[in-house]
Amino acid sequence: MESLIAVLVGVLFATGTYCLMRRSIVKLVIGVVLISQGANLLVFTTGGLLAGRPALVPADGVAPPAPFGDPLPQAMVLTAIVIGFGLTAFLLALVTRAHEAVGDDDINAFNNTDT
């Protein structure tokens, strides 16, 4: 299972890098989102994948029964997802404003933006 996720992380990073090298500014935003999600999946996978073993303490216990999933990478990924949504919203607003100013989606059209 973890090797399949490793391949998925590689595909996300590869397609994100490919989108970053395109001339369209919308594809640049898509590339940033793909790389962000690839990094989130990588951090989540490093915490270990244990199906059905949450890190929850029973009502009559003092520690969760071993083995259990590490909650720190899960918390880090949850925080990174929220930050990623904020970054995506900012980039989309920036792309919308840039498209209104220049009138084109091509990055090379931004050479002459002085008005």
C-alpha cells in the first residue's frame, strides 16, 4: 500500500512541476496546488498507515493500545491543507486581477504591464 502511495506522490510532484513550467498562469496555480497536495500526502505517509488503529485513548485507559497511528503528521497535514486553501484563494484572486489588467493568460504577456 505504501509503495502505491509513493508512486502517487511522485506523480503529483511530476505533474505539478510540469504545470509550473507551462506558459499559462492558471496552470501555474494548478501546479502549486498539486505540489502542495503531494507534499501533504508525503508527510501523511511518513507517519505510518495503520488502518483501523486511531490514536484514541479508551475511557478506562491511560494510553491508546499499541500499535496506533502517529497523530502528529495528521495534525501537520490538516494545518497544511488549511494553509493551502488560503494560498490557493490568494493565487486565484491574483490571477483574476492579473487577467483583468493584462487581458491574457500567457505569462509572456506580463512583460509590458506598465500603464
